[in-house]
Amino acid sequence: MRCDLSIIPAGNGRKAQMYLTDQKSVVYILTHRGYDLLMSIADPESVAAKIRRTLGGTNP
């Protein structure tokens, strides 16, 4: 399995660090470290919901 790793402009004025093995199943996580994360995850909706709950956000 190949994983591309790079920091790229995210197109929204921010940078993103990518950990991608499958571009069809990706979660985008905002950080306060000068870059955001794009990661291939088997179930991105579930991971995003868990992050929102952990950080006290809402879950759509």
C-alpha cells in the first residue's frame, strides 16, 4: 500500500498535510499548527463525528 505524504496548499488559504491511500474516503481535520490534515479513513463520517463529540462540537 502506498501512502502519499506532503504538505500542500489546501485551496482555502491554508496548508494541508496529507496521509492518503484512498482518495475516495478522506477526512479533513482543521488544526492550530499551521496546517490541516487530510487522511484516508475507512469511515470518515464516523471519525469526524467522534472528533466533534470529543471536542464538544455538534454532530450534524
